[in-house]
Amino acid sequence: MTLPQWLSIATLAGMMGLFIWGRFRYDVTAVIALLAALLVGIVKPKDAFTGFSDDIVIIVGSALVMSAAVQRSGAIETALGFISQHIRRVSSQLLVLTASVGAASALIKNVGALAMLMPAAIQMAKKNDASPSVYLMPMSFASLLGGLMTLVGTSPNIIVSRVREDMTGEPFRMFDFFPTGFGLLVIGLIFLRFGYRLLPRNRQGVPTMGEALNISDYVTEAAVQKDSPAIGDSIAEFLERHEQQITVTSLLRGDMHGAVEPHVHLKEGDVLILGGAPDALERVIARDRLALTGTDDKADEDADDVGVIEAVVTTDSALIGRTAGRLLLRERFGINLIGVARAGETLTRKLGQTVLRAGDVLVLQGSIALLPNRLHQLGVLPLAQRSIRLGLSQRGWLPLAILAVAMTATATGMIPVAVAFFAAAGAVIITGALPVREAYDAVEWPILIMLGALIPVSESLQSTGASTVIATELAHIAAILPPWGAVALILVAAMAVTPFLNNAATVLVMAPIAAVFAHDLGYRPEAFLIATAIGAGCDFLTPIGHQCNTLVLGPGGYKFSDYARLGAPLSLLVVVLGTPLILWAWPL
């Protein structure tokens, strides 16, 4: 081998060592690798930043924005909630949850799909008096499998598409991944439906901030609007339709307090004092199009500048013994009180008439720029951030419609993927379906930095010929193997490396090697590229190889070894059944 080839392999080995060590975050490790490649001369200065102009960066960033918009719409949660009303058995609920998160992961980032449906899973676990561990790890694994079905479902698919375009002049299209991805998802769902019994049933998740403070219910005030589905419902029907997830502690009609009797029917203009968990209140208010009476009328117009925060009233707060109405919170401080929680007590008064006490937990809405100073003035302490969007508008099915148009345009070849998804991301922002601030928050900048930095490093493997050397050595091993054995070898290799590298980094390193490997064996590259993407996307053995697995670690109360209990047989299934599935969809 030549010196540049040795240097390229040494840079790669050093980068992998840093990933395994974990001393630096993965984006910092990628920057170190790029700087090292520049220092030893395997990446030229003029090529150092070409990765940041690559279509991959645009597609991944735009897909993250679209994912956030779909997640914010609540459309998938609504559909799941409707289905789950009629399913009570744990095994059936698990199948619905895993199938839902798998299908959603084909459209949005898998970690976003998982985060969106985790509250529903935890709520089901509470209803069944079961541990969340029964649901959460299977959902994580299903989200990984679901992401394999479309081009934008996971970063590895986008990267192997570019490698194929470099080799053959034709990239993978939007649904070229569907036959293998869907087949593996179905196999995975069947296994998880029965295999969840391998998981321990006694795991308890880490308490949330609300649980630690013994917050069971918030109270908020909402008005029935003229187009609300709640009009004509009796109180009993209203509560039943929302599965008793919330309570109606008081009903105000005009200046009169209406009796909260099950047979009382709701009318336009009624004001309800609702109690319940924040996510339950949010769902009810969104589905029935109720209007929070404490919010600013201009909140929708200035959604980018409006934030919602949870805060606890301290012992020296100016709020103690006073009401929000008397303090004129909106007029004097520019803050709206839209929720109150008090441990051990059910509140029935209007929010503006509720006398506040030390220890009350408030949901406050106001300008993001002003909130920190106003909280200090009022003597309230902000709690750890929680996903509360009470009072913020949702655009329903609009993000899904925009996403469908973008996917159709790319699937038919009308518009390049990068252009279509960049336009879709712009459309959800322009239409107000996703505020600009949330769009920037949704973009995982470390991932984009890592991609931009590693693309030149991975290309150095090709430019120096190092990938050819590695692929040739692998080809010598595969020479004695049948064709399916060669595909399985690449699949297993990618699956083995992924726990130590980010899955996108795995593909950046492995995909060029797999392509040359296929060429040396005289095969078409598609099956080997698909195998690389599947292997990189299927880390079922550790909680650290993928964000989805990490996300469920605390809430599920899992131990490190729990992942292998369920993940090892699933990994074996992916290799044993996935290999013929790949060869069926992509003949050599």
C-alpha cells in the first residue's frame, strides 16, 4: 500500500477510536478527523468544505424540519388515539404502537416518531397497571425498522443513494427502499408481538419532573367555540369521548356557574375549567378546537416569539395570596396564565380568580425574550423544560399534505430530492405550520456538522485507493462464499460497526467499500449498498448506538443488558431473513 493509503486508513482508525472512547461528541470527533486529514494531506484544502455543500446535508436538514412539523401537528397522535380506544389487551396495544411508530418513521425522523408516540405508550401502561418497559424498547426497534422504508426515513438511505449515483449515475428513488424495508418491518413486528416477553416486566422508569413534584393534574380554562365538536355533547359524553383522561371541575355559562352534572349539554360560549395532565389537556383542546381563555389573541400571529414555560411559585414570590386577575399579569407583565397545578387539591375557580400559593406550579405564556426577566420579577422558579404547547396553534393535516406532495414529486422524478424537501421545509414555515424558532430547534446541527466534516474524509478513502485495498481484502474472504454470503458479510459488518459509530458515519465509511467490494466480485452494487444501509440502521444491541435506543433507556428503566435480550434474536432475524429479501428485491 502507498503512504496516502496508510494515512487514510490510520485517520479512519483514529476516528473510530475517538468514537469508541467517547471523550468528544461525534460532531467534534468528525471535525478532528477532517483536521487530521488536512494535516496529513489526504484531503486538499480546496476540498475541505465540499461536504457542507453536498445534497445530503440539505436533505437531512430539511427532513428534520418536516419531521418537527408533522410531529407538532398531532395528526398521527390523533389517529393512534382513535384506534387505541378500542384495543385493551397489552399484546394488541403493543402491535398497534409498534406498527404506528414504524409507519410514522418512514415519513419523519424515527427518533421524532418515537418521541411523539411515547406518551401514548406510557399512558397505556398506566391504564393496564403495566411497566412502560413492555412497550418502549419494542417501539424503539420498530422505529429503526420503519426508517428503512423510504429515502428520507433515515440518514444511511440518503448516503447510499448518493454513492449509487456516483457509481452508476442513478440515485435510489424515494420508494426504492420500500420492498426490503417493509419486509423487515413486518418481520420485526411479528417478532416483537411475541418476543416482548423476553423483556423484564418489573422495570420502573426515571420519574419525570412532574412526578417528582407530585403534580397529578393541571387546571386550565377553555371556551367552547362555534365550530367545536363538543357542542351538543353532554358532560358524560364529552369525558367518555376523551377516555376520562381529563375532568371538568366547573362549567361557566355567561355570569352563572353551571352545575357539573353528567347530563348537562355543552353550548357555544361555555367556559370549562378542565383538569388533567398537560399532554391530555393539550390533546383535548386541540381535538375539540377549544379556545384557552387565558391566552393572548395575537399568540398565533407571533408564534415565533411566544413560548410556554412551567414555573413553581417560591416562598417569597409576589404572587402569593393574590390572583392573576388582580395582578394584571397580561397588562403589566405581558404574561398569560394558562394553567395551574396544586398538589393534593382540585381547583374549580377561573384561573384569573384563583388565589395562588407557594408551591403552585404555573403554566405561563409570553415573549421568549421577556420571560426570564419577568419570572425573576414575579419570584417564580422555572422548572426543567417540558413539552407543553397549551395555547399554541396547530395546523392539523397541512404538514402531512406538504410532505405527501414532496414525496410524490421525488418518487415520480419530477424534482430532485434535495429541492423537493427544501421547498417542503420552507412551505411549512411560510404557512405557519411550524414557527421559525421551532424549525431551527428541530435541526440537529451536530449531525449536519458531522456529515459535512466526514464527507471529505470518507472520500479520501476513495481518492487514495484505500477503499479499494480494503474491499479487495474483503473480496478475497468472500471469494469462497456464495453470493448470499457476500451480501450477508457486508450486512453483518455494518451492523457490527454501528454501535461504535453514528449510523451516518458508518455508512460514510462502509458504503464506498461495499461498492468497490461488489465490483471486485463482479456483482451489481445495489444489494450491497442496501445491505450497508440496513446494517447501519439496525442497532438493537446497545442503548448508545442510536438515539431511539437512548431515548427509551430512562423512561423504560432498562439496563444495558436488556437490549441484547430482545435485540440479539431480532438482529439474527434481520441477517437470516433480510439477506434473501435484499437479493429478491435487488438481484446481483
